[in-house]
Amino acid sequence: MTVQSDTLEISALHYRTGEPIRITVDNGCISAITSIPTVSSGKEQGLFIGPGLVDLQLNGYVGDDFNPLPSEGYDIPLERIVRRLAEKGVTTFYPTVITNSSEELGKLLTAIDQACQQNPASAAFVGGIHLEGPFISPEDGARGPLAHVAAPDWELLQRWQEASGGRIRLLTMSPEWAEVKASSRVASRQI
């Protein structure tokens, strides 16, 4: 690895082909990816470069969780979660909240949105929020309190989308519900 002022060069092997490559980063953005004859000796030997990993359903990580209800003194530890995931190669993830009461879900979604607003660098890793309930099947071992499993409700989803700052991008919705016709509305809103 070579660093010159605001330029960083990383030499490693392409994850798929095994060919030596060099990635040049200028001012925090990739400016070039070039083939090179060999990877230099030392730390860079044996390194592979590939695309970042994406986790579509992350309820929490290493003891931190997105589902405890916000309370005095508890903030979503977004920066710590991002740092730990980045160490494993994850560059994008979807904080996942599970079935709960409408009020509680609203609070959880707002807490995630606030954590993103307070830390834009960490928020860049958040592809969106995955809402895993309450529109799930009550018969398939529901994720969260069964009493809060409910048929799809467009108005309720809109309120949660507002509470999340527009961050809901994935929705787990069981096809058994008659109200699943709402799925075309969901798709039109890029969820």
C-alpha cells in the first residue's frame, strides 16, 4: 500500500481472477483500477480485492441490536456496528426490525433514522431499513410477538415510512394476506 498526500494505492489480487491489480483512491474515491505485473512483497502479498458484502437482514451484530426499544441513555450504536461490519468486508447493510406494536415500531424506526442523521459517515453504509413484520404469516413461526402480526395496512406503512425518514427499502410481507394487493403500491414507492 502506498500513500501520497490524498492518494492511496492498494495492490492485491482480483478476487475472481487472481490477477494482480492496483486500485488508486484519490480524495476518498476510486479513480483507477489497473492491471499490474505482480503484487509487491510484504503485507500486500496474499490480499484479495473484491466488491463489498451486502447484508439484507441485520437484526444486530456482536451484542448490539436494532430491536430494543429506545429508552433514556440508549442510542442505536450505529457507528460501532458499522466499524465491526466493515472489518468483515460488509459495505452495505439493512438494519432489520421485527414485529412489534405499531407504536413501538414507530419508535424503533425513528431511532434508526436519528442515528443515521447524527452520523452521516456511518449512514452511508445503510442501504435502507428492512421491516420484517408485522405483515408476516401468523402461522409460520412469526418473528416477534404474535399478537402484533397483522394484515398489510398501507396507511400504517406510510406512517412508519415517515417515522423512518423514508428509509424503509425492504418489507417482508406474507402472500397469504388478501390485502397483499398493496404490494403494487409498495413497489411504486421503491420499497
